[in-house]
Amino acid sequence: MGSVVLSLDAELAWGFHDRERMPADRVATARESWLRLLELFDDYDVPATWAVVGHLLLDSCDGDHADHPVADDWFERDPGTWEGRDEQWYGSKLVDAIENADADHEVGCHTFSHVEMRSVSREVASAEMRECVERSEERGLSVDSVVFPRNYVGHRDVLAAYGVKCYRGTQPRRWYDRGVLGSAAKLLGWPSKAVSPTLVTPEEDEYGLVNVPASLYLFCFEGRARAAAERVGDDPIVSMAKRGIDRASTEDGVFHMWLHPNNLTEERDFERMEAILEHLAAVRETTPLSVETMDSVAADIKDDEPLPREPIGPR
């Protein structure tokens, strides 16, 4: 039968540091949401892949990243302090919480400083991965899974050179993801009532990495559209997630849900997650459905462990 994967882009303020304005509510509640999600995952014994921005593995930093080949102003918002003072920029204790959770989570990688890998040089991409691998090894962790910031896939060969096993690929597009008709259908909550999200098929690419594509972003239906749909019925994302879980319990394939911890800023957001996890746990209890992390999916696909390669520089 199929399986379910949950992956999280765990980034705190780093997810917005290159924008002129950062969303104050998402940044302010990010740590609390991270910890509350861990509690929910423990309550339902659901493991997840936490793709953590590498800088969050640090508990302090002097703010000097002179050896990093990225643009001079890229780290200008890094306060160069410590976790107790500027807790939105350092996350060592949050990573401790992932490792100490009852659920068997994976600590993955979301690059070191949330660069868009599709638009940076090979030298920058290599520096980002090198920093992540070194910081992870200091904690006794390996970097097996990567989630690309903003889902911009790039420099997969660099990932392979640093021993990465898999990455989250882009979500297959359906007709209601585009155009005026699709927007109108979403406004009416049509997709959640009529179709199930796609089950994906992880595949090994030309670099020996396993692509584990996304199926459903759990916070893709927000704002006025969500409010309108909830006034006349159930949360449409919960309905879609339940359909995807049910489908994975009877068919081959992977139902891969994803989110950011900083998506959860209101109580109704936690209610959404609990409803999905409760249904997932119930279906897992009564069917052959399995819940996996990205690295365990990759291990199922690959016949053997990838051989580590030497780090590479620019071409």
C-alpha cells in the first residue's frame, strides 16, 4: 500500500530575511508554533522531516560570515548575538526538541541561510551545503534530506556531492492550480469536495538523489477564500488532506504534505493540524498505511547507500 510523508520548512525569521518587510505575526509566533507542532506529532505518534535552516543549528553567532561567497548584504539582518537574546535567528534548543521528541523525526536541511538555490552560483550553493553538513556533524546528525527554499530546485549535483540522499520536488500541477476558472473553484472550495490530492511516485534522478515530490501544501488556501469556505462547511484543506490519506491507504504511492511551522499563527491553524493528524493516526491503525520521513522513503527506493563524494567548488 501507500505511505504518508510530512515535511516542514523550519526557518523562523530566516525565511523572510531577504524581504523588505517580514510578516510580524509569523515571525513572532514561530518558536511557539514549532514546539506546539512537536507536541501534536507526539500525541499522534507521527514522525516528520524537519528541514531546518542550517543557521538555526547555532545557539550563537558573531554575525561575521566573511568566508561565505554570497553577496555582502545577505547576512546584514543576522544580529550576531545568541539564542536567549534574539530567538528568531538561532534555534539550537528547537533542534534539541526535535531530537528529544517521542516521535522518530528526521532533521533535514533547508540550506544554511535560506538561499534560493535556483538563482545562486555553484560556489554559493556549495558553501550553503558545506555549512549545513559541518553544523549537523557537530551535533552528530547527517544531512540526508533537503527541502529547497521556496521550492526552487537547483544545484542537485552539489547536494549529491555532499552525500544528500533525497529532496522534496515540486508539486504536480492540476487544472485548478492556475487560471481564472481554477481560482473561482478554489474560492468555492470545489477541489476539496470533488478530488483528492495527487499521490506521487518518488524516483531516483540522474545524480543518484531520490525526488520525493510534494502532494499538498497545507496552507495553500488562506485569506478570504478560506474564511468563505469555512462559513459554509468544513476546512477545505482538512477535507483534501483526509482524501489524500484515505487514497494512500488503498493505493500505491506517497501522499506528501508540507508546511512551515510559522504558518500557524491562530488557534484554528492548530485545529487544522490536529484534525489531519487525528485522521492519519486512525487510518494508520486500521489499514496497512505507513507514515514515513523523507529519508526512509529514499532508503526504500535506493538499493544501497550512496557513496559520499568530495565537496566541490565552482566550475
